[in-house]
Amino acid sequence: MEQTLRVKRYDPENPGEAGYQDYTVEVTDTTTVLDALLTIREDMDGTLSMRCSCRASICGSCAMRVDGQAKLVCKTRISSVAPNGETLTIDPVGNMPVIKDLVVEFKPFWDKMRAVTPYLQPEGVIPEAEYFASDEDMVHLVGVVNCIQCGACVSDCTVLEVDDSFLGPAALAKAYRFVKDPRDGHQKDRLEDLNKPSGVWDCTRCMQCVEVCPKDVDPMGRIMVMRDMAMETGFNNTSGSRHTESFAKSVKKNGRLDEMKLAVDSMGKFNIPALLDSAPVGLRAMRKGKFPWKGHKSSEPDKVKQIFEKIEGK
Amino acid sequence: MKYAFYPGCVARGGTPELMVSANAVMDRLGIEREEIVSAACTGAGVLQERNQKLGDALNVRTFALAEKMGLPIMTICSTCQGVMSQANRRVLRDPEYLAEINEVLAEEGLQYKGTTVIKHFLWVLVEEIGIEELQKTFTKELSGLKFAPFYGCYIVRPSDALGFEEHPERQTSLETVIESTGAVAVENDGKTKCCGLPILLINQSNAIQMVSNHTGEAKDLGADAMVTPCPLCHLNLDGYQPKAAKRRPSGKIDLPILHLPQMLGLAMGMQPKELGLQRHIISTKEVIGKAASAPVAVR
């Protein structure tokens, strides 16, 4: 059967002519998006530029956006994304500058990987042979080591879309790999760095990275664990940490969330500039009758508190 | 049709107009419900980052309460839906984990067997009531109005926790419901992206940029309003829009953010006050006017 692909074209020598170009190719049930793109390049239009190599979702070269969502195109069958032969729109991955057509500049990606010190820094006596780590620890880390650095998560990250200083899901997943490695001696320094602006607290928990990762690395889940580790290590002086603590306190007390208190606690009770800056928003909301003066509670807050105590042991 | 109703904290807190409009619209639709008054907050993903088991236990307690009532849960919050769906998936996949949590719940005599169904009101409309029945309650044909859908992250991701395989229609349910009123659903890229609320109190600049991008995009596409099934998205997109507007070249956006039941209420010909439409930061006057002058629905 026939399948049409609308492919984003960009030629740096003729930037004015950037746009979509339609190609129609013959496909079967098992044709992948990459197969179709290769057919276009080999048989129809040799000027189309893209990256690909292994064709087996190992090398991580062929991440692209298919109908707006980042995917490894070698792993994506056309029949799974266009079951009724719908036209597929192919764009380069997002949040990185385009070099030509579907090829992007990965420098920002690698710069952020470098920024998280992506190598082991053991401390103490150097063993005569290997550094030992338990099977359990390594099996856990394999979940993150599986990252093939394809950039799909970076492409669709909603924070990077508005702030390119954010370390981003791939680099933070890499950071987790070393924070959690029992052989590393710099866990505390790493967490201190990750606790700074552009680090773990800037993730908005939108789960795009979880959704698009072709290797189930779960970058957001790793970021959440590092938030908890940072707090447990004593890095509590951030809005993010205060936000989590205030949230937990409110639910523990009333069974429900008190949004007003959450706002004040997160900014910091003595952070007068931030509080004043937000005052107009608060006042507008009050004038419109947005906030319940009495607060709201579970009908059995004690039962909720009991669960907190039982699980947290305090 | 009867549900164990779980409105969520924000409907009981910062968006009272959601509660009012949801009740009015559900009454009109004849949806019977009994609120799970003892239920706790879902944790909204925030508690989970501190202690996932704690978050899961609070949610499993809610599932057990609904199970005891013999009713499926219905929520009106995308975030609550997602957090509950994820918790339910985790315990159903891991019986040992569920047993551990049941042990905690045993103290108040509760036990979760794993049978509770959790459905957002949006899904109830599409799957249980059905578009045809829904349309029977409309007295207005909102043709001439354009609405921009805005789902909220938790009701679209992770897709494998949300039953999309069994219910593919859920992925376009918001557009389906918007179009059932006769209005046009504009095609905004931002519809499944993050509103920015989770980082509002952590990195306000980024959160406001998200509001600016999404509401600005919808406005540029000619939307009269944005419609969301998520009160958390509403809080940010409505409350912080005046600040976000400063980031647009024109310095203004003025896009009303309607809760899903409010849009339905307009199609049902309800009065703006019944729907709490006076309680918005961004004025809803124009969209109310357009809905009021919309033609009578002929069915």
C-alpha cells in the first residue's frame, strides 16, 4: 500500500525555502518509518539529510518527531502510527538547533552530559584489583545505563522548551547513574550541585521524557528520587524542598492540600520580595472569591495521619 | 449510573467555580454521586517524590473506601486521575506491595481487593453517557465559538497507565466533547503540554513562560476560550495570565480558561452565575455573550 510522509526540509544555504515536502512510498505492514525515509533518500530525493546507523534501536542516531512526538524511527512501524494510512509528519527532534533537514546539532546535549561529571570518582584506598559493587546495585543501575543518548527525552522536554539552561532529562538520568553508584565517593557533592538552579527542582513532572524514552529509562522518576536524596542529605534550603515539605505537612494535618499555605511556605516566609511580587495574584484571586477561608479537610484526618505515621515511622 | 465522587483538593480549594459548575452539570445529566468525604489528597505527584509508598497508601485507601461503597470513582481533576491511575497500576502489578499497603490500612479495618475503576468526568461523558445522550441536554448550539483544548499532563501520560489501549477514544476525548457542543476545537500544539503549575512556586519565570506560550498560541489560533479538565492547569493559566501577558509582543492575551463543566453548562443554557463564571481572573464576559447569542440547538 501507499504511504505519504510530510517531511520537514531545511537547507542552511536556502533558509527561506524551509517547509514540508510530501513523499509517497510503497510500504507493507512491517515497514518502519526509517525504512520509508531511506527509500525516499535512496530512490527519490538524494538531498534529504538524516542520521541513522544500526537500524535496531541500539545506536540512538535516528530519533525524530513523528506526528509531533519524539521516537526512534527504526523502532517505529508505520502500521503502528498510521494504522489507516494517515499522512505522517516527520520533524527533526526539538530543543536542539537544526543543521539540515532532520539532522540537529547535539552540542547542547553533550555539554549538559559533561556538566554532570559523567564518570566515577571513587574515594579512599585504591583496591588491588576491581572496585566491587553488589549485583543488586548494578542491576538497578542498568535501568539507567540502558540510555542510548538518542535525545528523544530532550526533544520533548517541556521545561527545555522555555529554558535552555535546564540540565534536562538525559543529563539528569546520567547524573543519577553516578549518584546511585556504590563505588562513587562524591554523592554529596553531586547532590549539592544538582540541587542548584537548572537542576533537579526545575523539572515540572510533565512525564514527556517517561513517555518518549525508547529504553524505559524513566528520567523523571530518577529526578524525583534525587530530589528526595537531596532533602535527606540535608539540602533543604530550596523552594522545591520547602514546597514538598509544606505539601506533606498540609496533607498530614488535614488529609488535604492547603494551596495558600503551600505558596507562602514554598517561597519562604521571610522572602519578602517574592511574596510581594505574588501579592497581586493573591489579591486578584481573593477578590474573585477563589480561596476558601475555612480551608478544607478530610472527614477523618486522623486516619490519614495514622498512615503517615505508620509509613514514615514518625 | 452512580459514582463515588472524588472532587480533589483544588476543586474544594482554589477553584470553587469548578465544584459549583460540576455539580450543576452532573445534576442536569442525572449522574448520581456520593462524595468520598474521608478521602485524602492524592499527593499530586509531590508527596510521591518524597515517599512513593506513602502516596500510594493514601490512594489505595481511597480505592478501598470506594470498593466498600461498591462504586467506581469519578474525579474532576486530570492530576488526581493520573496519580490515582499510576498508584492503582503499581499495586495491581505487584501483589506483595499491595499486601504491604493493605497491612497499613488494616488498622482502620480497610482492605483493597483491586476492583475499583477510576474515571475522570471527561471519560464518563464519552464512555458511559455517550455523546448522543450528552447532546440531548444541550439547548444551545455553540457554533461560531472556538475552544482550545488543554488536557493536563496527568490525563495523557504515561499513556500505558491510562487505559488508552482499551479506550483509544480517551486520547481525543476533549476535542470530541468540545465539538459535540457545535463549537470548533482549535488545533493547538500546547494541548498536551505542561501548564507550568508544578514549578510555579519553584521557578516562576519558567512557569509563566509556559502560560504565555500556551494561551498565546490558542489566542493566535482564534480561540474564544481554553477548556480544561484540570483545575491545576486552570489555576496557572487563569491566575498567572496577567503576568504572562507581559511576555507577549502585544502585552495582552485575555483568553478565558473554562473548566470543562462550565463549557457544558453554557451549551445547556445555564446562567453564568450557576457556573461560577464570575470567579475567573480573566474575564469570561465575551465568551458568555457569544454563548448567550448562540442559536438554539435543534435535535
